Amino acid sequence: MTILNHLTEGPESAPPLLLGPSLGTSYALWDEVAPELSIGHRVIRWDLPGHGGSPAHLISAGATVGDLADLVLALADSLGVERFAYAGVSLGGAVGLHLALHHPERVSSLAVICSSAHFNGAKPWEERAALVRAEGLAKLADSANDRWFTGGFTVPGLVRDHRDADPEAYAACCDALAAFDLRDGLAGISVPTLLIAGRDDPATPPAHLREIADAVPGSTLVEIPGASHLAPAQCPEAVLTALRAHLGGGARRGMAVRREVLGDAHVDRAQARQTPFTARFQDFISRYAWGEIWTDETLSRRERSMITLTALIAHGHYEELAMHVRAARRNGLTPEEIGAVLLQTAVYCGVPAANSAFATAQRVLAEEDGAGS
Ligand SMILES: O=C(O)CCC(=O)CC(=O)O
């Protein structure tokens, strides 16, 4: 089966993030945003059928947003991606809403940008589809700047993509917009959801995003001043800031990993000791050390423990070492393996450092042994 044209960026082991485009554009819509997001994600941005590099035959007249969602799932399957974060603009956002409602097991989080749960009924899209089927896209592309951007802003490449899209595929996407109305399903969306509205978006004004925010439990709404319909192209920094905060979920995810590695008792004690003076530092640790580094699956937790033990010994942090000997046991290192790591530090960190480390580790392992017996 032919799949959607796409571009993959970022480490293969990072959490996958799929980015969907709007009608008439291509994955170049994400040019100013995707490279930044790919620092912490395996970003996969895709083209609509007949747009950018995707074959037009993937869609036909009378298509639905569900059909496009199936193509996105087929793309994810082809890349071995089971579960992914999703962000989409306009029609791409509608695809995200459909996925979150009908395939929640595949979607870890959703960001809906300059989009809607309905696109003002069927009529305008039926008319546009008929126009494009009759006359092609050149005339419509001439007005793209007014529909997509504010104040003389443009992205020539996106306007070119609009002009070059396949008219039949573009019209079929209009058919999908005409038939789309997910308002009744919004309350059933349970994945963490972010809505981003362009304050000056004539196609899907902020009221459309507000309607989704009011209905999707626990969702967040961000409104971007100065943005029209293609906010990621016109206001990439604002979109990035909102997406980073949404996707990071760093503190929450970090706290979960911190508990798995250090144990509930330790984390509860640290939390109880937290004061307004230390709160920002604790948050930093949870988000950065645990939410970004320890969650990165490039290295296993066993490997991360070995590295951490070595670094702590090298710097003489013996209190932290005790904590990380316990963590190393929780991450699956045997006492013999911990001993082998410490022995190696005698070579690279010095015998006195390893001497102190052996004393600390011996005490901790004996305590653990006592607690276990
Ligand atoms: O190009 C436009 O006029 C906006 C079309 C729209 O609202 C659907 C989309 O951008 O995907």
C-alpha cells in the first residue's frame, strides 16, 4: 500500500510526534517549528494526499476525515509507531480530533491548532470543491495570503504548494471538511488536549477552539495574538512555547520515573522537605533530570545507573551515591555488578575515591539485605 509522503526528524528512540498540515499546504507548514521539537521527539510530519509529495490517488471524492485518519495510522504502522503525540493544523487538527476520539489507544496527547470540531457546515466546502474541480487551484491560491496570514505576511513556498496541489485531491479534502462534525464526540476525548487559536484567524476563529476547550475535559486553550490561520508559519515561537509546555508534560512524566527509580519513600521524603525556597529546584530536577534524561530510552536504566554511580564517585558525592546504589539495585544491577563498576572507578577516579565508594555501597547493600531478610 502507498503511504503518505512524510519527513522524519529527531532521534529514533525519542517519543514519536506526528504533525498534520492544513488544506492546501504541505509539511513545510511546520518548517519553523519541527526542527526545535525534534530535539526531544521523533517528529513525523506528513502531507495530505495530492499535496506536497503525497500521491493524489490516496483520496477520492466523498472522502471523510476518518479516511485521512486511517492514512495517518497506516503511516504510523509503516514506521513501527504504535502510540504517538499528535498536533495538527485545521484539517490536520480535525484528523487529530478524530484519532483521539476513535483511536485513543494510539494517541498519547493531542494539540489542535487553528482548527474546529466543524467547519461551518457543508455548503462553503461543496462550493469550493466544485470551483476547484471546474477551474483548478490557481485562482484560489491567489487569495491564499488573505485567508492564511495577517498584515502582508507570506510564506511563498506554502502558497506555491497550494497552487501545485492536485485539484481532485484538494476537492476531496474539501468533501472531508464538508462532512466533518465532531461536536457530539468532544466530551468523549480523554487524552491530554491543547487548543491553539490564532486571534485573527478568519477560517477557524478563536470561538471554534473555545468550543472544543469547553467540551474536552481538562483541555487547555492558548490564543495567539497576531496569528491568523497558519499560526505555526506566522508565529512559530508562540506555537513552540505552547507545544513545548503541552508535550513536555516533563514534570509529570519525570516524577513517575523518579518514583520508579528512587522509590516512593525517598520521593515522598524529598517532597515533604520541599520549601518555597527549594520548590523551583525540585521542579527543575523532576522535569530535566527525570523528565528528559532518565526517560530517554537511548540508554537502558541499568546503563544510566552505571554511568551515574561512576560520575558520583568521580565527584565525591557519597550521600548521592548511597541513594543511587539503591536506585541501581531497583534498576536491576546485582551487588556483583555494582562492585564491578566501583572497581573500575578505582582505575579512572582513583583508589581513595573507590575506597570511600566501596564503604558507602557496602553499608547500603547490607541495609538492603537486612531489610530483605
Ligand atoms: O485555505 C483556507 O481557506 C482555509 C481552509 C480551512 O479552513 C481548512 C484547512 O486549512 O485545513
